[in-house]
Amino acid sequence: MSGFQQKVDFLLKDKAVMPHYFFIKRGNPMSIYLDNSATTRVCDEAAQKVLDAMQNHYGNPSSLHSMGVDAELILKEARENIADAISVKPNEIFFTSGGTEANNLAVFGAANALKRLGKRIVTTSIEHPSVLNAMKELEKQGFEVIYLKPAPDGAIKVEDLNEAVTSETILVSIMIVNNETGAIQPVEAAKKAIKRAGSPALLHCDAVQGFLKVPLRPARLGIDLMTMSSHKIHGPKGAGALYIRTGARILPVIFGGGQEKGIRSGTEPVPAIAGFGEAARVAYKKFAETRENMFKLRGYLIKRLAAMPQVVLNPTCAGQSSKEELYAPHILNFSVPGIRSEIMLHYLESKGIYVSSGSACSKGARSRVLAEMGLPSDIIDSSIRVSFSRFNTRSDVETLADEILKGAERLARSK
């Protein structure tokens, strides 16, 4: 037995598992990365675009000389690639520093633009913190925010939406895909609820986990504002975008030089945006193939986990479902009751397998999403999220399933 394995065994018996003790050499070619909802590996095409922009197209896109024009052309190409991926016009794409900023721009921008028409906002209790914390700030400013709870299957109920949206509602903000469970939310029903109520509300959707993972046509779904992020689709960190439907009016939250038509001031990070655009182009080209493969991987893992008596699939319906309209292809959430999430996570890490204990933004905190779904404490405290990408293989999932079974048996004995 290696010294490293002895250290792992000692720590497991001691029940005091600390992440730095489970150090796996970075860049280990044998590692299996299954935390793609947290972030993704930058694809080769995007990385090359970033480097080329940094070294050869480094002008400020606001400059009038040829190097500035050259940089502006890179932004134009990226804007077109992202617009093509969701079938909208390039002039409806506005670049930001990432999903968090785009969500803040949508929520605050819409609320401030429409507050004379009302102060009622409808959202869900399972949104990303960048939406929920923005909502809390709006409550301090006098807005009324209605938080819809999900059903046990992870999605909010259409009847709850219909009841919550009134003629005084000015904004409805609902994510496309939940980042912890993969449950797809009833976005189209939200637009119908707005129309039924005769409301002036804009519909904002956080599509960070849905962009290029599920079919998305904002115009067809009635979405007015939609958030996207580069690093979730194999692009670099530091770039995101907000789709703003032509005719939808929001106010800026950052003031400065008036870039992005005055909606988002600040010099655009051309290299990051170049990589974002290229990542979107490649992902869109491979969308059908990638989606089919991820559904196969998800289905195979469900089958393996369902055969393990120690494992519970979460949410109850999602784990068993193969219906593509209900759940995204790249996310699966399960629990091993009696073994805390961080213990199983670091056991798998010791085997070179990287998963998550929930949202990466929560930094290991107890899952708020699963709690809102009404799941019991032992399920919440032992939950693990697996998230796939186009780079994952059947072999990855086979190894993961084997190690989950071994870990469940071994960790149970060490208690």
C-alpha cells in the first residue's frame, strides 16, 4: 500500500476529511473530470482564439485606428456566433464579464426601468445566488418579491406561476435549467402567465446551465432577457452575455464609456470574448452529437446507481426519468445516505475523479435547492452532483460507478 493511500485510509478512519490531504497531481492524465456544471475545460479552438487575440489583436475596440477596428471585428464575429447559437440577431447580444454580471444587469436593469409600472417581481427559491441576492437587495429598495418553491421533482408548478403573476408584476425571473438537479423549468408557461395577467413584465431567464445544453430559442419561448456564460461551454472565464430582445428596455447598472450601446460600460475583454464566441461556434456545431452522448452517459449512470442499494437518486422523479423535456442531459444528482457529501467527494478525488457536492458557488454549504424541494436531511447532507461534458466517455462513467460502489461500502465500514 502506498504512503498516499495510507494517509487516505487514516483520514477516513479519523472522519476528519480535509480537501488538501486529498491532493491529486494537477494535470494528471488519468483524472476524470465530472464537475462541468461548475466550469469546463477550455476547448482547443477557443484557447487558440484567446491566444491569437492577446498577441495579434490587442487594440482597444473603441479606438478609431485600424488596430481598434481589428479588435471590434473580433467582437462582431463572437457576437454573431453566439446569436446564431440561439437564433437571434447579433445586435441583441450584449457582452458582460460573466453570468453573475449578466444576471445582475437583467434583474436590476429591468426593475429600475419598469418600477413606475409596479414593484412586484416573481422568481423561484432555487435560482442562482446572483439572482437571489439581487432580489434581496431589491426587497430592501421596496420591491415585493414572490419566491416560488419547486415540487419534489425539482420544477416549479405552472399553477403557482399563474397565481403569482398579476397585472402589477414587472419582472419574472426563472432559470432554464437548475444547476444542482438539472430540472428544466416551465419557461414557456411563465410567458403565458404574463400574457394572461395582462402584465407589463419582462421575462428573464438564467440560461447559464441551459445554453448549448438544451434546445433554446428565446423568441419562440417568449424570453425577453437571457443570461449566458463562456466558461460553462468550454470557453474562457471572464466573459458572458445577456440577450436583450429588441424592444425590451432595461437600464444600465455600470456607467462609464458607453460600450455595448451604453448597456454595459467598460472596455471589452477581447481575448475572453473571442474565446467565448469560438466556444459557442464549436458547441453549436456539435450540439446534437454532444446532447445525445450526454443523455447516454446519464442514462447509463442512472442504471448503475439504481442497482446500488446504498444510493438514492435525486430528485425522486428526475433520477428515474429519461424524458428530455424534463431534465437536462448533463446533470445528475444522487445521495449515499449516511456518508456526508464531502467524505464521498474527497474519496472520489483520491481516485482521480472530480465531482461536486452541489453548486460550486455555495463552496460546500448545505444544498439550499434540495432543501427547497423538501428532501430529508440525510439525503441533502449526502448529495453528490455529477455533470458531464462532450469530453466525457462511457469509460469515465464506468469508473465513476465502480468507485461509488467501492466508496459506499468502504466508507460505511469506516464509520
